[in-house]
Amino acid sequence: MTSRIKYWVVSTSTCLAVMLVVGSVLGRGADQSDNYKQLGVFSDVVARIKSDYVEEPDMKSVTLGALNGLLESIDPFASYLNADQYKDYLSSKGTARPDVGLILSKRAGYMSVVGTVPDSPAAKAGFGMGDMIESIKGISTRDMPLAYAGMLLQGAAGSEVELSVVRVRNPEPQAVKLTRAALAIPPIEGKMLAGQVGYVHVDALSAAQVRQAADAIRNLQKDGAQKLVVDMRDCAVGSPEDGLAFANLFVGKGRLIYYKGQRVAQVNVDADPSKAITTLPVAVLINHGTADGAEVAAAALGDNKRAQLVGERTYGDASVRKAITMDDGGAIILSVAKYYTADGKAIQDNGLTPAYVVTEPEPQIDVDENGEPIPEAQQPQQPKKSLDSDPVMRKALEVLGAKA
């Protein structure tokens, strides 16, 4: 049996044992005797592997891998941090440190790119949704805690970090060096389109971006806008709170959304009438790169019949996360509550499927002789897509009854 198979066997049995332990401890109303009976079976399997396999496995590393595998199986944004990692996490939390601008989740054990911070080093290097990060600074991301990966990507401004990445369009791992920089989200701007349609491009959300969006909408209304298109495609930066504040600009009353968890009673988030600034018809553009706060905003607008959603299914990431400390000084970062649409579907589990599904054409990216995307800074400037070449925008205008 190869070492890979050995690792898989021990990891699987240990992971299942951990899952049963969690189930037996947290299960409510379950048959405890049945849980313990199953625990006994898997404990016996682990014991047999330890006693009868050709060599003694390293149970410490196997258990660590199993813990991260368990967390990933239920929450792609969860992490287990040991005591030292958790101390580093706490010391860096809430501080704006130079970074490369990657937004990550876990998929098949490795780091998967959800999106990038606009104008960040990662965005300029052509990283996109679905790219897999194989290693960071020479350290494999297999079973690496998500929060720890985020810490490795941060560092002094101007310093470099080397990644091994498997691109969506190139299955061969490629080494990429990114230079860390202070991240600054570009301001939100609006423009007037033909037919008195206002266009607002939202590629990131924050408290500042919500205020800028409000100003842009007010200015468009002053200029005579009768309808609005809000483009939230590839918007993966922003918390659920930012998304709710954004949705409140359009919804003046009623429930925006709700969230709940096993130990979190349902919380209904209602609109504040004083913060609503427009009643114009709205179309919201979404795609696979729309995540987190942008998904919450789109769900709130769609559920309240304040906007038509046009584009592709969103990524699926909207939850309340909490660091839960362990007895050994470590912690697990886990979703303790999920945001739900009006029909009771968890956004994190299902994403949002728009009423009008329109597939976007694949972006054309120049590559070098190795098949690697040429960084944005080295590519010739190309004119932005016109409405005629953007099928999602054209569908939105059709839905609004406007002409492209």
C-alpha cells in the first residue's frame, strides 16, 4: 500500500471517528447508544490500523489533517488553528496589513480562489474564481487552515510571496510571485446610459462604498435616471452587514433578510425607512464571483421584489462566523449562523439563482509562452465592453424595458 493510500485510510477513519464524537456530543434527541456503538466500530478500525499496519502512523499529523477535513466538509470557510497560530491570528485581526488581495475558500483540501480585491496584486496578475492555490511560500495548502493561509499572504509592503497555482485554463501548476501592497478599494461611480438608465458598478462593498453608492444613485436621479442597473458581478469583498446596508438604500420597509443557527435564534433584519433613497426600478447583475455581502444584498433586493436578478448563480458564501476557543489554546473559526432567503434556503449552501439566467462569455486573457496570464499592467489597454457585447447587461435592459 502506498503512503498516499495509507494516509487516506488513516485520515478517513480518524475523520469519521471525529465526526461521530461531534455528533454524539452535540446531537440532540439522537439515540446515544447507537452513536456509541458506531464510535466503537470506528475506534476499533483505528486501533487495528495502529497495531496491524506495516508501520506506526503519525497520528498527530493525521488527526490535524482529519480535523481540517472535517471542518471543510461542513464549511469551506472554516479553520482549525493551533495555539500558536491562533495567537498570531488574534494579533493580526482587525489591522490593515499589506496583502496580495486574494479571497479564498477550501475545496478538495486546497485553497480555492473566490475572488480578488479590485486593483490588488492578485487581480493584476490575472487570478480568478476557481483557481487553486497549491502552495504558499513553499508550504502545501493541503489541510492548511484557511485563516493561516490568509496570514501567510500578508507581510511588509513591497515584499514578495511565491505561490504555486493551478489555473482554471491551465492544469499544470505554475509558480507565481506576488508583491504585497497596501490594498485600497477603488471608489464607486455611476454613469448615465441611453434611455435614462443609471448604471452603478459595485465591485466591492464596505461602509465607505455604501456611502459612495448612495451618492452615485442620488446624482443619477438628479440627472434624470428613471431606472437603475446595479452591476455586482465578481463582487466578493464585503461583509453581510455591508450588503444589508447597501440593500437598505433601495428597500424602505419590511424584512431585508434573516439568519439563524443551531445555537443562534432566528434574527430578522429589518429595513430602516430613513436610509432608503430610491424607488426606481432596479436590475442587479450577478455571477459566480458574486459572494458574501453582495449575495446578501442581492437576496434582500430580490426577496422584496425591489430588483430583478440577472446573470449566473452566485458563489454561495453568507454566514456569521465566530472563533471558538479550545482547551489547548487553539480555536476553530466556524459559521455559527447562516443567512437565508425568504423561501428558507441558506445562501451559503445554495447560492442565489437569478430569475433571468444569462451565461457570460469567457474573458479573453493574454497568456505568455508558458500559458500563464500576462499581468494586467503589461497588457495593452483595451476598450471596455459595449452594451452590444455584454449579454447580461442587454438582458437587464430588456427586463427593465429599456433599449440598449
